[in-house]
Amino acid sequence: MLPRRTTLASLGALLATPTVRAQPAGWTPSRPIRLIVTYPPGGVNDIVGRIVADPLSRILGQPVIVENRAGAGGNIGTQAASQAEPDGHTILFGTTAMFGVNPILYANSGVDAVRDFTCLGTIGEVANVLSAVPSRMRVTSVTEFIAEAKSRPLIYGSVGNGSSSHLSAVVFLKTAGIDATHVPYRGSSPLVAAMLAQEVDFGFDTTATSTAHAQSGAIRPLAVTTGRRASALPTVPTLKESGMPDYDLGIWFGLFVPTRTPPEIALALSEALERTRTTQTEERLKTAFVDTLHIPRAEVGPWVKASATRWQAIARDARIAID
């Protein structure tokens, strides 16, 4: 089985794409466009950004260059994008955390992504996976899991306090009416190591990290957190299918520009993003364990705000703090 870093690094070969020549009507860029990704190179966010940047470059007729601006939970890159000239030549790669969790974790940062950015469109989403450690839990379904959790104390791991991994678990435990001791690790690799070493009973982590270990039998996937099944683990039910009809928490990605951007520029970029939705792009995203997510242009603004509101409420309820 390949480690996550190796798996993700190998996806770079998938970035070649068929040529798309015609530009959208209206505004067109006059120089290269910066696509600010608020995470380091090599991770899922970076790879998804590059997958989309490639066809965008061809459609817009100018290079779309990924600029990694990591730090402070993504706030450094977000702030840089918000302060950029609103002329269409700087785009922000936005995430669930940036809009839904960071306002709670970094309340005094001065960054307000919902206020400061306009969404050009969504790209895709990743599920977290509820996985049991087989040697510590012999359960094969969410129903069996809940029954066992009510019979003895359990320990679970996440990729860190305030992460989507942690908050997905918080909502699951609350909905199921059960409790468990939380052990926050500093990222996916330490969490996976702890699960493989049988130090915890279960954990929540993304399909990008969980899939290979689930397929090998090292961990047992019981459900995914998104409202639809993940293409990476198509036989694994959703929590919605497993008795939690209101459970739908995915990690989404989208492109944004500062709210001060003229409407005609935002529209041209949104139309260009729409044209990247091809079969080839969809397949590349799936190889990165990302399923396409398309919210209609007229609905995407309210959708982002509703998502942010929901995640912020979950974060407040969990009373999270930065490690």
C-alpha cells in the first residue's frame, strides 16, 4: 500500500489536459492569473487547484499559476487574496475550513472570507470516513458501532482540534447519543499510524487517506460523511443511509475573488470555471479522491453562506481551541 504522500505526489502526472482554445465572451485577462492556495504543495488542496488551473489557463488564454501561501490555518493566503487588486488576476482557492471553521478558531484574525469574497463556483468535495480499528472493534455497521459504544468507553482519533475530521466526529457522536474520548493528532499521518498501531478504537479521516488502508483491511470503513457515497469507496454507505437522515458534512473546494471585483469580471471567470467541468477533469478529481460538486451559479453564494453558518455553529458547539 502506498503512503498518502506518495499517492498524492503521483497525481501530478494527471495534470495534462486536452486543449481548450475559445475564450469566454466579455472580459479577458491581460496577464497571468495567480491562484492562491492556502496550503503547502503536494496535498489535496494543492493538487485540486492545479487540476483546475490547467484547463482554466487554456480557456482564459493566460497562464493560471498556483501560488502556495500556507500558514495560520490558511489565513495568510486568504488575507493576501483579499488585499489583492480586484481586477480578476488573483483568484482564491477556497475551502470549507476557510469559511466555516477559521472564523471561530481565529476570531481576531481580521479575515472574514464570507464578507470579503465572491464565489465563482464550486469544484468538488471530499468525504471523511468513519473507520473502526478491526482488532479493537469487531463491528461491521453503524448500528453495531453505536450499540458497542453504549456498552463501553471508546477512544477516537482526529487529525487535530477543529479539523473537519474532529467536527465530523462531534456531530456523529451527538447525533448517535454516545460519547468517546478524543485524541487529536497533528495531521493524517500520525492519525493513521495510531490506528494501525491499534492505539484508538476508531477515527475520522478523508477518503484521500482512508481508501488504501480500507481496501487493505487495515481499517474498516463504516460510513462516509457526505450526503452521497464517495466514488473512492462506492460500497461504503453514507451516515444518512445509516440512520442519520440529516447528516451531510463534506469538505468542499471552490474558487473565489474579492467582493470588490467588478461583476463582469467575476461573471467571465465564473463562466470559464463552468467550462472546466469536463469528463477529463472529473476523472482527474476522482483520482485525487475528490467528487465533483456543482452548485448552480445563482445559488452558489447563498449555499456558501449556509455552509459557513452550519460549520461555524458546529465549531462553537464543540468549543474547540487551537492546539
